[in-house]
Amino acid sequence: MAGNAMTMQQSFTIFPFDPPGDVAKLRAEVRAFLAQHEAKLGVPNCWVVGDPEFSRALGAAGFLGMILPKEVGGHERHPLERYVVIEELLAAGAPVGAHWIADRQTAPLILRYGSEEAKQRYLPGICRGEIYTCIGLSEPGAGSDLAAVRTSARQTAEGWRISGQKIWTSGAHLSHVMLALVRSEEGSERNAGLSQFLIPMDAPGLTIKPIIDMAGEHHFNEVFFDDVLLPEWAMVGTRGQGWVQATAELALERSGPERYLSSHVLMTALIDAAGPNPEPQIKARIGELTAELWTLRQMSLSTAAKLAAGEDPMVEASMVKDLGNSFEQALPQRVQALVDCPSTRDDDLARLMRALLIAAPSFSLRGGTREIIRGIIARGLGLR
Amino acid sequence: MSEQRALLCDTAEAVFAEAVVEGMAPIEAAGFDQLLVPEAEGGFGGDWGDLFAVLRIAGAKVPHLAVGERIVGGEISRPIGAFILVAQAAGAMDAALAMSIDYVNTRQQFGKALGKFQAVQQVLAIFAVEAAAVNVAGAAAAAALDKAGGDAEQALFEIAAAKLRTNKAIGQATSIAHQVHGAIGFTREYDLHKLTGPLLDWRSDHGNDAYWADLLGAMAADLGGVGLWHEVTRRG
């Protein structure tokens, strides 16, 4: 329809999700793998929960680095085959947090823009589920306004010198390397003059300080750089092009199944607790949740297919994130409104509900706040 | 989109534009009632995806005409009727969204276009997401009907999910459309009600929220928690 002035606008471009090969077989392989690790499953918000042993097992089974070339340890599968694998892992509540960022975005970025040295050093370990990464974007003065980053990289005779601070860095304490966006051109402003660097977390001059969240858990951190020395090859891509490279990653980050499945284990528990013949009110609410889940999955599949076709689905990805975050965020409160779950109740359903009630505020903050995401959608509509 | 479907949509745009004043006659004259009739029987040989594409346009251009029921013909079952309304709602919602965007980009208050205010931008983003959800759900229901060879019982899961999701979206989208239009959108003279009126009717017709939530909830409960996920992925 596009390109014909007469035809109607469509709010969402639809791409068919059609991975190559035998998808049913692939799904069965993932489910068989999960069945072998059943004791580890059912984790709420599971993609921020790290379990290196589980990550290594996934790597050994060939489920990490799926889209990377064989010469760096990858499996040369199609991106939509990888999608099938990750949606199965997330729906089961598998603890995929340790390798999640590395497999989702750092590895593809290193493959695309990284130096030969960086590829050899990091990609095989990522594919084995042994090397984990974090993303250094936010700073104390640069949250939603990412272009305000001030952490600097200064070129010297020995290499690059990094100074400054990142904050809200998820998994920094479990990671081997950070992909950081820093200001490499002195005196530059806003989104010009930024570059991306790979910074080893054990580099001298780098300090990690935990930030405990309101659930009492340690996911994010402050990371300080005191004149950290990096070799030339640590720069990723083109000097000064960090903004374009970093924002291109965001479509990968925003449309995946993790944007609507963070609370899925609770939906599973709700349906199981309700049994095959629930009372009418519970049945109706389950029906509504099912319709929303199914629709979101179709939107996410279509966006993944558009991305795999080499097109930029920035607006569609933002729509998936906005709607998906609202769904996964509201789910624990909807369960709370429906099922009698006093705070003394201690079965699976109650435990998952309480954990997700506390975790849910983060869902529409991480990866771009709801307001920023809606601003991107509004720009796509021609309003900004 | 296939070239054939793109041509079909071009024709639909032109014919439905005539139908705005002339009613169903030009639609019948153009042979749209032959859309689903197989080529071997002298029809167009279109599939449910084609029907979805055409009904989107009908929903935007001639929401007051029962185009879907005329094309499908005969006794309309509730699931097929629901699918028709989802398709028409997808088009009507996109059209109401386009009207709303156009209005806020034109209407000035406090010395600037309404669309420059963040509060207005944010609610229109919600509207766009709801319209997108209906379009995606409708296209997926059409794909399920094609897979099932038009047997609505086999595509009941997708149709139920799509109609229920559409009903929810209609509630939000029509409210936002009217809110951003202000008083002018509440007048007889202004065309917004030609979209929002039918949209609100379609929310009741061929199964309201309670009907489809009960039906889909029963299916999900019967499948169980993990079984539901397996079914959703098996269906594609």
C-alpha cells in the first residue's frame, strides 16, 4: 500500500513471521532443554535474573550466539529462529539474565562494528555463555536525556583514557565488559562527538558500587572510571558515530518478547490456580488477558520480522514496548484485584504476585521510559 | 502486500469513495460481492487477507454500510460477523486517528498547534498503539481463517482474541479521538461521529466484551497455564 498517495495510512506495518526450517522441531528442542532444567524455571522478571550455570548450559546446547558466524563460535541461524528460542525461555521464566544483554545486543554490535581483536576476544565466550556484558548509557545527569552524557574518552600516546561515571548499570557486577557511550570529542555538544567503547570491568581505575533496589535486590550499580586506560581496539565502530550506533541498537532492545512476557509466569500460575472450570468472573478476566497477550505477541512477531528483513521498525518497536510494558506491569495488580491473596498467603501464585507487584514499576522505566517511548511514537505520527 | 491485493485496494478506495453518496450500488456493480467466490466459479478468488484489506478501507470510507455482510453473503455466523467488524474497525480507527492528527496539527491555541503540546502527543500515541493492536489482531485473524480454509470454528481462538481486543481498543480510541477534537468533534456537522458512532455500535455487535471474554477464558482455562502458551505458539 505504501507509495500510493490514494491509499489509506496504516498505523502499523505488518510483516509475516516466517522463520526458515522446522519451527515446531526447534520449539520442541528448546522445551526439551527446559524440561532438563525444570528446577530453575518459573522465575518472575526472569531476564534480569542471572544464573551463569544455566547460561553455560544454554551455550553448550547451541542456543546462544545463534545469529553469529561459526568462526566466532556462533550458529548462523536466522534471527527469527533466535526469536523462537528466546520467547520459549521467557515464557518458561528461565533465568537468562546473565547472558541476556550480551546475546541480545552486545554481540551483534561487536560483530557489526567491533575491531577484529574485540571479536576474537569476546564473541566466542558470549556464544559459550561465559562472557557477560552490561550497557553504559545513563549517567547522573543523563537519564532520559541521553545526549547529555559527560563521561569522556581522551586519546593519548598509550591509548584511550576514560573518566567519569555511569549509573543504573544493570548487571555491572556480574559482567566482564561494558559497552559504554562516552564523549570522545572534547567540547562537543549533545549527540555529536560521542563514541562507543568496550571497557573490561576488571580494568584498573574502574570501580563498581552496588545500588540496592526497593525489593532488596542487587541488579543495578554505579560504575566509576578514574582515568581507565583502554587499547585502541576498544573503540567500537567509527569515532564520533556513537549516537547513531547506540540508537540503532534500541530497536533490537525494544520490540523483543521480554517487553511483554516479564510477568508471564504469573499469568500461567493464575490460569493453573483457576483450574479448568473457573468461576465466571475469573474466566472473563483470563479471557481478556489472553486476548491482550495474543495480540502483543502478534505485534512483537511482526516487528521482529520487519527487523529481520533489514528495515528499521523504530515506531513499531516503540509501540510493542509501550503496550507490552503496560500489560506486564498491570498484570500483577489485575491478579491482585481478582484473587484473594492476603499478604500471609504463601503459595506459588501469591509469591509471584508479590514479587511482580514490587518489580513492575521498573518495566516502564528500563530501556526508555513510557513518556520517552510515547514521544517517539508521536514523532512517527508527525506531531513533533 | 501482493500486487493483486494492492490493485484490489486501489479499486476499493475508488469504489467506496463513490459509495459514500451512492450507497451499496457501486460496490455491487464493481463485483465486490464476488471477492471470496473462487475463480473457477467466476469469482475474484480472493482470500480472507484480501477481505481484511478491503474491509479496512470500507470501515474508513463507508462505515455506515454493511459492506462485509454484503461481500460474505448469506447467513452471517457470529464469528464471521465478529471478524468483519474487526476489519472495519481497523480501518475506521486508523481513519479517526488520521483525522485527529490532522486536527491537532491545524488547530491553534496558546499561539501554537495543539499537536505541539506533550499532553496531546502522549494521548495520541496511546491512540496509535490501540489502532495498531486492532490492525495486527485483525490481520492475524485473517491469516488464521485462511489457514483454516474459511472454517470459523477452527479460527475461533484468533477471532475471539481479535474481537475482544478490538472492543477494548474502541473504548479507548473513540474517547481520545473526541477528547483531542474538543467541542467541534461533538457536532453533527463535523465528520468524526461518522467513524466513532459505527465503532461504538460494532463494540456491541457480534459479541460484546463479556461474550468473547467468557468464550476465550473458557478455552484458556481448559488449556491450563502452560497449555495456553503451547496453543498460542502452535497457532502461529
